[in-house]
Amino acid sequence: QVQLVESGGGLVQPGGSLRLSCATSGRTFSSYTVGWFRQAPGKEREFVATISWSGRSTYYSDSVKGRFTISRDNAKNTGYLQMNSLKPEDTAVYYCAAEIARVGVLSPMGGEYGWWGQGTQVTVSS
């Protein structure tokens, strides 16, 4: 069982930055692939980024590539999403999710992830 808790959301002006954290319980964090997803009001959940268990492989949606960076610290059982050059269209509730790591697989499909956090609100507005 994996429990995920996001933090770091808030209100930021366009062009600003935020870093989201995803703290997990348990001693097997390194066994899991971690993904970030987001959902804006009235829209479907959208894939943002995912990172392999080792941190060596990452995969981003086109909408955030070059602006967001996903990372993890297995010693701290924590995943991160650094968000730079934020735009109003990045406004959403951001969720971290985890799935048991599979060799060579980084999935953008939310249905592949078995554990989810409660979400943290990110609002980009002047």
C-alpha cells in the first residue's frame, strides 16, 4: 500500500515558478514509477509527466515539455515537479500517482496508476 501526499501548490503569476512535492509512505518507494497528472475545471484529467523508479528516464506531455521538470529522491521517498514559466492554462488540481515499476514502461495513462494523492491546487493568474 502506498499513500501519496502532494504539497506546494498555490497562486502564482504568469511566468512564475512552483515546485510540487509528492511525499510517500512505506519503504518501497523506489519500486514505483511516479506520475503527475492535472485536472482543470470542466476538463478531463491530463497527463503531465512521469519518471522511472531510478529517476533516469522521464516522459513529458508536449504542453509542459521544456517548462516542467520531474524528479525524485528515493532516499526521501519523495517525488517532485518543478514548474517554470507557468501559464494561465496550467491552472488545475495537480495529482501525483504511483504504479509498480515495469522495465521499459513509462505510461501516460492514468488508468495504469494504482495509487493517487488527494491533489494540490495550482492557480496561475495575475
